[in-house]
Amino acid sequence: MPDSRQVLRTPAMAALLAAAALALTAGCESGGPTGAGPAASKKPSPTPSPAWNRSPRSIAAVGDSITRGFDACTVLADCPEVSWATGSDTQVDSLATRLLGPSAPTHSWNYAKTGARMADLPGQMTRAAAEHPGLVTVMTGANDACRDDVTAMTPVAAFRTDFVKALGELRAVSPQSQVYVASVPDLKRLWSTGRGSPLGKQIWKLGICQSMLADADDLGAGAVARREAVYDRVVAYNQVLKDVCLRDRACRYDGGAVFSYSFSGAQLSPWDWFHPSKDGQARLAELAYARVTA
């Protein structure tokens, strides 16, 4: 048999192949004689999601008092050095420290604010976007449920609108930034754990999360219903975080890891028995690192 490589090089065969190629090209461009061939009817392929970078070069944190390390070092004060997201404390071993190593102090920013609610997130995200960070961490929502009364809790629809707006602020300036979204903690579990401290209950009376923590030892029908309303609202907030994050090509929700985590007494602030202690901040850092690097 003749060598096929030699046959393909003959002038006659080359001419036939050229003609066939020309006809095939014309058919693909026109969709065949009628213009409605199989190629024309196919839907365009969806844009592939970008590969998740498990080693971002910079981190910006947005959120509330938890990310500011409130009440983790001293009473009624922020302590950002122990923040689970960007802190420098070696015992906490923050997400920034784990991911960035020695460059963490110069390549991480904490724009969270104690008392912030979801409505404050767009403004924080605008500041974070200006840094063009490789990763933005989000932890907010507890203050939307922690109000003086359950009737003052942020409506779920408003919570969604503000979260969508916040991500929009980021994407408008820094479209390539990845986002890690932590779930809202289970406030009912924190009440159940913290109420074991007589001191903690006295501090709660000063006004901490009254929708959940008021009358901590009251197990009557009204108090139980109030706490259930807060619990249900937190569950709804977390569903929003999950849904909105899924629609963003570079966003990862924690899968409810923070909500499901059972903080022990040692992992709650010894000053308010509600916010994470330094040990609690370390646990949050572990949960975030596991998700970001998965």
C-alpha cells in the first residue's frame, strides 16, 4: 500500500481537500442550504466559571463587630489584631496570616465596623473594591436580627437588595476579586450557651441583642416565640447569602459552617458572653481557611 503521507501531498488530493474545506466552511457559516441547520440551532455555550484561586495575594474584610474583634481583648472595645479575617495575633492565626504569610500586614485591610448591618455593606464594599483585593471576606447579618424588638429586624427583601448592591459595588470596580461569604451565626445557640453565665446575663441587660437575649431565663411561650422568630430570620438571611453568592461567578458561601458551629463558653467573650473570644476568632479563621482553600 502507498504511504498515506505521500498520497496527501499529491496535487490532486490537495485540491480535493481544499475544495472540501471551502464547502465545509461555507456550510458552517450559512447553516446549510436553508440557513437553519443543526449548527444554527445550537445555543451558545455558557461562559465557564473562572478557576478559584486558593492563594490570593491580598484580602479585604467587610462586616460587623465580629470581624473587628469586638470584646475579644477588652470590654466594649474593638480588637482588630485578633480578627479572624485580617488579625495579626499568632494565637488566632487569621485567614490573612494563613494565606498571605509575611505579606499579610501590607496586603490586608479591615473595613468592617462594629454595629454594621447589611445596609452598611455597600459602602464598606466600595472601600474594599478600591484596593482591588484578591479576596474579600464578608460576615454580616447578626445586627440585622439583633434589634431591640423582633419587629425592628431587617426585612428579608431589604437584606437581599443590599447584599446584591454590595456585590455590585465590588464588581463595578474590581470584577476579578473573589468573595468568601460567612453565614450568620446561630444567635439562638449563642443564647443557650451564654445564659449559663450569671455575669453574662447581667451584661446582656445593658442592651446586647435584645430580640434574642432579653429576659434570658424566661422560657414562657412569648419568649420562646420571640427567640424562634429571630432564629427563623437568621435562617432566611443565610438563604439569601447562599442564593446571591451562587449567582456570582467568583463567590463562595461557607455552606452554613459558621451558623452550624457550636461555640463553647471558652470561645465566647468573657465580657459579654456573646461575641467570639480570641479562641472563637481562631475557630472562625479555621472555618474560613478550610472553605477558601477547598
